[in-house]
Amino acid sequence: MNAEILRFETEADLYPNLTLRLELEIKSILEKGRSPVLALPTGNTMIPFYRLARERPEALQVSTWKCFQLDEYFPLTAETEHLSFRSYLEEHFYSKLKTLPLLRESPNGLAPDANLECSRYERKLKDEGGIDLAILGIGVNGHIAFNEPGAPFDSRTRAIALHAETLRSNFKSGPAIPHAMTMGIGTLLEAKKIWIIAVSTTKREAVRKAMYEPPAVEVPASALQLHPSVTWFLDSGAHG
Ligand code: GLP
């Protein structure tokens, strides 16, 4: 395993460090004359990060970002749109900014044809020159974005069926949305850099398998072992 591992005693140490590193990373991408293309995650893990990020938009130069949401539920309707990841990013980040990022892209969960929408998304990402930095969380079952166990390592942006475990943890009450559109593992592995964040003991087993067991499709995050520039941000619960 040649990934960089940053282990923090508590979440209170992790998120400020993540934000500071992002500041430096954005600066270095801009110095190369490029607007940073970021793949952005959702999930509970990332809420404290967005809270910090929206307090420091100038330092992070958020107005220069080209943001691509990692994944989205499908199909969405007017009734379920509030559950969407687009709404999450709007609520936790975009709506709190005075100046918006250059680009805010998401797979459209309301689109009539998921396959067409996924091809559009993949093309748009290519048109912007690919991902400079993909920021990821990890599911209890080892998923990254919505690449569930069994997802091929060369998969591209596509529609998928969510696993029972994911439905249980993401829809605690009310009806679940059974499908999603997600950047593929192949799409993510083409990012120049990947940062992955995990906190709490609930993620410990997934993190252990992803980092220390041979890469296998049963643990989607283990594909990150095949990427030359991965940084894990872990608290003491997620990594013993
Ligand atoms: C979600 C997302 C992932 C996220 C993961 C973990 O449903 N599709 O991108 O990393 O599951 O979520 P949480 O941080 O809430 O544990």
C-alpha cells in the first residue's frame, strides 16, 4: 500500500486539517493555470467539512472551483427531490456562499433517461479536462460514490441498483429511492488525486479491507490501491 495515511485522534483535528490541505491544493492547481475540477461527496461524514469550507470561501478560492457531484439518487420526483444529493450540497454548501463556484454540476435525478444523463455527465467531465481532486467518503460496505460491492474497477458513470445495506443506512424513515447514478470506479481512478475521508468505528472494517486486503470488487474502495496518489483522512475510530 503506497497511499498516504493521515490519522487524527479526533474529528475535531481531522476537518480543519482537511480544509487547510484543500486550501494548499487549490492554490497549487491554480498556479498551474487551471480552474480546479473537484469531485464532491455527500453523506454525514462531510457535513463538518462543508461547514468549515463555507466559512472560508476566500481562502479556499471557492469561486474558481468546477464542482462535480459524485452521485445522485434516481429516479427523483418533485416529492423526493428534497432527498437528493443536489439538495444536500445546496443546503450545506452552495446556498451559504456569497460567490458561487464557476461550475456546479450534478447528475440530474429528474432526467427521463438515466443512461443518456450518465453519458452527458461523463462527457461534461471530459470536456472540463477531468478531475483534479476527487474527495470521497466510504460506505459501511466499502462503497465509494455509489459504486456498490461488485462494481467493476473500470466502470464509468452509470445507473445502478443500491444494495439493501445502503438503503437501510441512507433511508432511516420513509420510502427509499432504490437506484442511483454514480461516477464509475474507472472514472474516479482517472482523477489526478484522490482524498478519502472516514470517521467512526462503523467504517473501521471497510477501511481495513480497502487499505490492507488485496484489491477485490467486493470492496469497491480497495480499487484505490491501484491509484498513484491517494490520501486517507481517518480518525482513531476508523483506523486503530
Ligand atoms: C453515501 C454516498 C457516498 C458516501 C457514503 C457514506 O450514500 N453515496 O458518497 O461517501 O454513502 O456516507 P456517510 O458519510 O453518511 O456515512
